[in-house]
Amino acid sequence: MPEPKSTKKLHIVGEQVAAARGLLKMRQDELIEATGVSKATIIRFEAGGNVRPETMEAVRSVLEERGIVFTNGGEPGVKLRKKDAED
């Protein structure tokens, strides 16, 4: 049975996206391809611009699937999830 999709709507900022890509050693074009979001939108988002909630969710989902954990609160950040022994 497939896992239920997360219903949390986590607000992330462009700096977190750029940092997450850095941790993953992921190029912008890889994120663009994985999300289906335009290059201009990804560039604008990472530069601090606003994007639609569904765009933010698409980016967040792709990065989390690859092992990123977003932290929020007073100091938004990112970290790379530790791999399980099974991975």
C-alpha cells in the first residue's frame, strides 16, 4: 500500500532551496527537470522572490525525497537526513 502523502504545507525560502541543492550536489537544471518548474521561476525563487504555493510544494517535495530536511522557525535552514543502514 502506498504511503500517504504528507499534508503539511511547510513554508520554505529560496536560500533554503539553494543550500539544499548544495548539500545534494544538485545543479539547477536537475531541479528544474525533477520539478517541471521553469528555469526563470527557480532562479527567482532562489534569489528571494515569491512563488506560488504549489511551486514551493513541488520544490520541497523533490528535495525531501532526495534526503533534505527543512528546518523553520526563527532561523530557517536545511540539513541532509542520515541514511539508514538499509540504504
